[in-house]
Amino acid sequence: MKRIALALCFFSSSLLWAQQPIDSNVNNGEELIRLMHKTYSNDWYNHLTFRQNIFRYREDSLIQNEIWVVAYSAPGKLHIRYTDFATGRGWLVVNDTLYSFNHNKLIGQRPRLHEQITLGFDAYIVSPEQVIPKLMGLNFDLSLLSITTVHGKNVYQVGDPQKHCFWVRTDDLLFYGIRRVTEQGVNEMFFNNYKLFYGKPVATEIQYFINGKLSLFEKYFDIRLPTRLPQEFFELSRFSETRW
């Protein structure tokens, strides 16, 4: 508990918790999710493919770098390959379950409600009636809503920043980040450097911090928004043969 208190003191210098008046049209997290969906649902993407350069850090030093190949399809489906397709290493996220593969063989599975996918992608294209229960299942207190400033950006803050909250930019309603406090300390992640592809916004950089220190940096490239992706891309039995 002492470590958590110290971490909170550290972050108070970079996060301004002073409350500002709430937009009269947005009174809680549920209404914010509905507004995000209403604003973008007619001009968002159902499918996304990209490569991402992964940089892992420990104590501010780079310890690993590799490239992943990724496909996303709404609602909440991911297909990720480590390095390339030939290795047979990667995982699928389907029906809120994560399936791990090595040498093209299924080696494990576990429940996985994916916070970033739910808030950064699904929230804009999937019905709020599906998204809101997932966020409640992830222990976000959707009754708590304020406007604050995080790293110089004005954001809607949903949830308790001393426990678990997420941020959405006030100017364009794009997802900005998540904060979770555990016994091990403070974990934060941020969607940054949004760019337009075919007129649609895609975050091209994601950063993860543990107690204020960068632990993981993802940089997206070769970004494409296909009009469709075959359902077979997300079927366990077709993992070994899937290519894009």
C-alpha cells in the first residue's frame, strides 16, 4: 500500500485533478460511450490490418525489439503474429477469449476482455448495448465522470483515477488512455499520434507505463482499412494457413 501511495504522489505532478464543468449533454460514462458511437458509427472502420514495431523497456533501457503482424475485425476480434507468419507464434482474441499458439499449435486459452480494443475500436462501431456491459465487467465505474487534463490534453475521465479509469479526448471524442492502480503500482497506457487513413482516425503509437517509466512502445505502420476480412482469419482451425 505504501508503494501505491508513493506512485499516486508521483503521478499527481503530471495529472491535474481539478474538476471543470461537465458538458450538459454528457453526465456519466454510459452517455459518453453513446456519444462516441453516435459521432463516429457512420464513418468508422470495421476492419484494420497493420504491422507494429514493438519496443520493450526495463528501467528506461531498451531490452527487446520485434515486429508483430495484426488484424482486427469488429466486434473485438484480433489475430496477432509474432515476427511473421512463418514462426507459427501468436494469438487470437475471439468471443472475449485469448487463444495462444506456438508452431501453429494451440497451447493455451483464457478469458480476455480486451480494454484497449473495446474502448479504442469497438466503442465507435459496435452497439453501446454491447460495449457498456463489457466496460462494467472490466470494473470501470461508469457513474463517475469529470473533465480534467492529462499530459496537457483535455479529457473526459470515466471512473476513479485512484483505482481504474479511462480517458477520452474532449475535442474529438477519440480514446486517449487507461489508468489502473494495483498493489504493484500504477499502470497507464496511451493512444497517441492519430492519423487519418481514408478520412478515418487511427492511433499510430501506443505507450505503456509502469509507475511512470516506459515499459512498452508500439509503433504502427503499413496500416490498411480493408472493406472486409474473411471470418476464417479468426477461426482456431485456420490459424496456420491465415495470411494477409
